[in-house]
Amino acid sequence: MARADKTNVAESHTGTSAAKAPPQPLTMMSLFAPALGWLIPGAGHLLQKRWGRGLLLMISVVAMFVLGVLMEGKVYAFNTGDILDILGFVGDLGAGGLYIVARALGIGLGAINLATADYGTKYIIVAGLLNIISTVDAYDIAMGKKQ
């Protein structure tokens, strides 16, 4: 009897129940929304009719990437020689379509010669990382884990 009372008290404090919901099956939306959200920042949320969040993410990621390019930041290519270059590449690759377009047009290939270029490089990397977080968020919404 005392055990049941402790369980009820714990549930009332945490707001969770002891039984977990079964995992949701994969749907087309749970696969397509994150993929589209990675390719076009914010599009995974727009596809799910999360207009405010989608537009905010789209504007934020694109603005950070464009500002980084305008500051002559470096867009990393895959390189196995230096761990920092590999991490920069992973961050940049997170920007999805922006990264693909920048590499195709040869943007951001120069050496970092200015202090602003170093800041620009960080902007580009952070834009990619923010887009990765946005992609995971779009997946969680599609799976029903998040509102």
C-alpha cells in the first residue's frame, strides 16, 4: 500500500506516468519532413503547417549563412587531414541546400585573410548546426513526440 502511494506522489510531481507510450511507426511525413527541412532550411516545419516556426528558422539559417558568406567566411570541403576541418565540414554540411549551392558556385573557397572572415566562417558553421537542430525538431513533430 505504501508503495502505491509513493508511485502516485512521484507521478503527481513529475507529471509523467510509469507506462511509456509505444513507439510510433515511421510515416512518409516522418521521413520526408526532415529530409526537406535539411535541404531547404525551415521547409520541414512549413510542410507540417508550422508557419511561424518554419519561417523563423528559414530566415535565421539563411541570414546567418549569407552573412557568413558576405564576411568572406570559408565553406569547408571534406578533408581527412585535420580534425577541425572535418568538424567545420560537418557543420557546413548541415546547411543542406545552401552548402550545396555554395560549393557548386565556388563560394567561400578562399583562405581566411581578415578577422571578419573568421567570424563569417563561424556564422556559416552555426547556420548548419542550427539547421541540423531544426531537422531533428521537424522529425520529432512528425513522429508526434512534440507539439
